[in-house]
Amino acid sequence: MHDIWNPWHGCVKCSEGCQNCYMFFLDRMRDRNGHGIYQGR
């Protein structure tokens, strides 16, 4: 996973499987909001 880069960040939860999404977990730990989709660096 360390070699993957995605210029986009954020997501819209669309199914029950999204409850345990790693992105939202990591965003909570980093005090970020993953609900808005935006272009990162």
C-alpha cells in the first residue's frame, strides 16, 4: 500500500459494507473529514 498514490480523497458511503471502511477509520485518527470528495496534493 505504500506505493499507491491517488490524487482524490473522500467518499460517499453507499452500502452496509462502508461501515468498516479503512479510509474513514484513518481519517478519524487524523482528525480529517472523509465525507467531502476533493483533490489532494
